[in-house]
Amino acid sequence: MSRNLDQSRALQKRAEQLIPGGVNSPVRAFRAVGSDPPYLVRGLGAHVWDADGNRYIDYVGSWGPLILGHSNPGVLEAIIQAARNGTSFGASTPTEADLAALVVEALPAIEKVRFVSSGTEATMSAIRLARAATKRKFIVKFEGCYHGHSDALLVKAGSGVATLGIPGSAGVPEEFVEFTLALPYNDVEAVEAAFAKFKGQIASVIVEPVVGNMGCVPPKPGYLAALRDITKREGALLIFDEVMTGFRVAFGGASELYLIKPDLTTLGKIIGGGLPVGAYGGPAEIMDLVAPVGPVYQAGTLSGNPLAMAAGIAALGELKANRQQFYRQLDEMSGKLVAGVTATAKEAGVAMTANRVGSMFTFFFTDKQVTDWESAATCDTPKFGRFHGALLDAGVWLPPSQFEAGFLSIAHTQGNIHDTIAAAREALTLV
Ligand code: KE4
């Protein structure tokens, strides 16, 4: 049953005249799945509604922030109360340290934290800080990992191991990425080779400890520990980019789940409760290199915005108060969802594997276990696109790309899971 999308199509037509592709972030254009993007007008709990009145069970959750579901009452009330006192001051406010205290308490590797307004700002700043702290130039990232759109991190992998990255976007001169090494994920030998080749020159290794940006890809057993050992031995800083995994895969993020203490951690998404917040943090000794205390400059007009702080405090406060129950529920429900959908693929004879860590997951249209970008790239993306479109027609909203992670929230019910599995069974007969 295909949905009426007249309003959304008209809205897209207007927006395209004013905004590149009609969108303020490329993935929202649905080009990776080849369908028309519905325009959303409302979200409540596990559901969103588009401009034509179609309702969907939402597994994007604004790309991760909405672990408590849409329009969480506590978060909304906190924003409304804060807004009654003004929206921004460009001066210090009490709530910035309130949210900082919640972050520091949840992540022992962080003694001090600086708030910014996006994950991109967080990772860009963390890289600058790592270079200042080590007085080294090179950075290591991994193929398939995304850390926002700052020049040094917008890098495609050079072929082979320990080769310099090449610009992943027009407008990024080669010189801006000549100190960026892009290595295969989950490959310890590649990291050893890089440190051997660039001995004493690598400032940091930045990694998504659980990858969300090639689809969900967990670290192989021992991989993160190896990164920790190698960087410590070589005097480089290990940066856990937990913009997506922070407060998602556990209350203390991947560092709690895998018992690894990185040198720096970047955060975003959930800590803003749906409003724009990013953060980077680490030991006071390193963080005090940041202006105005130290020589590393970083600033932001709306950093620590009072509405965003209020939303983040409310969100983290509710997660903290219910952490045992919430994360157990998220894991159990996500497990049922992934097991149910992959079982329907098996019944339909469709090649599908899945990865899941807690409440982040991806269904891959391949018969291979996806452990890195090379295996992720074997996916049948047109088939994923047809699956995605059939699910939308059935009222289920998956991330509009094979190479993104889906997210479950506390608001999702057994009924939502049941309906999603039934929709997947039907969709898989159409792909
Ligand atoms: P933002 O600048 O988009 O707030 O954060 C960048 C970022 C940094 N690190 C990780 C691990 C991330 O996942 C992201 C952003 N995630 C994407 C979704 N894969 C945002 C969605 C979008 O680009 O519209």
C-alpha cells in the first residue's frame, strides 16, 4: 500500500528552490534509498507523523539523540521552563556546570569537559587539542568511520595500509589531509604498521568504538584494548568518538561497555536531549590546554546554550535514574527486533546479516558478516532501498541508508516490535 505523499512532495519542491537538495543534511534527501523524503511535522514517543498524516514507527530518533523517544515530557518541560527565562546570553549560566557534572560522573575518563554545538565541532576540537598536547601532526582514523565534516576528518581511505588519506570532499585541498591516515577498522596490524611507518609522529587515533557510520559494526574482541595499548606505548592520544555511542550503548558509553579509558572522548546527540550539543572531554591536565586556560583556541556563540543544557540535564537525569531498567529494556527489545527481522529474511531466502550493540543496529543486505568497510561495501544497496521503501509504506521508518545505524528508544513497545517484524516479512517478499 503506497502512502499519499502529496504534501511532502510539494514541500520538497519548495525547499529545493531555497536549500541545496531541499535539506540541511544530505542523508535526509533519501537519495541513498531512491525515494521521496517524507516531511515530518510531529513526533511522540516511538512515532513520527509526516505532512500528509502518515504515521511511522521511528527507528532513526533524530540519528540517535532521542533514546527517550519523541516529545519526552520531562525534556519538554525543562526546555519550556528554561525558555521562560530567555534563550541565550553569551555568558556563563549555572546549568552548564550542572550538565558537565552529569557527564563527568558518567564517564570516569573525563575530568573536564567543554560543550560545543555539534559533534563536528567536538571532534575537530579534540583533534586540535591532541595535536597541541603531543606536538605531533599525524592523526589516524578508520575507513567507514565518520566524525563530522571538518576538513582533516573528511578523508577517503587511501588504498592499502598506512597510506595517506585523500580528500573525501570537493573543496578540501590535499594539503589539509596530508597528515590524516585512514586505516581499515578492526585491523590491529594496520595500526601497528602506521605507527612503525610514522614513528613518533602520530598525535592521535580517533575511533568510533562501536561504528555507526558504515552501519553498526562492533569492535572485534580485543581490538579497542589493542588501540589503547598501542597509543599508550607510542605516546599518542586515543580519542573515543562517542557522539553516537555515548549514553547509547551503556550509560557510560562504550568506555563503560568495553572497560577502556580513552585519553579524550567526544560526545553529542543524547547529551543534548534533541537540542544542539556536542562536547569533548578528558583529563584536566589535557583539557586545561584549552583557552582561556591554555593555548588551544576553541569558541562558540551558542556553546552551552541554556535551552540545550536544560534538555540534556533532563535527558541524562532520566537515564541515570532508571539506568538499570532502561538499558536492560533497550537491549532486550532491540534483540527481539533484530532476531525477528533476520528470521524473516531467512524465511524469504534473502541474504541478510545484522549487527547490534545495545539499541543500535543495522540490517545488512549481504551474506557476509560485516566487520569493516570492505565487507560493508558488499551490501546490495538497491535491495536495501527497496526494503526501506516497502517498510515506509507499511509505516516503519528505518534510517534512509544501508550505511547508517538504526536506534530503538525507551518508548518502543512490544507491539511496535511485532508490527515491525510483520512489516519486514511482507517487505522482504517485495525486494
Ligand atoms: P554532528 O556534527 O552531525 O552533530 O556530529 C557528527 C558526528 C560525529 N561523530 C559521530 C560518531 C557521528 O555519528 C556524527 C554524526 N552522525 C550522523 C549520522 N550517522 C549525523 C546525521 C547527519 O549527518 O545528518
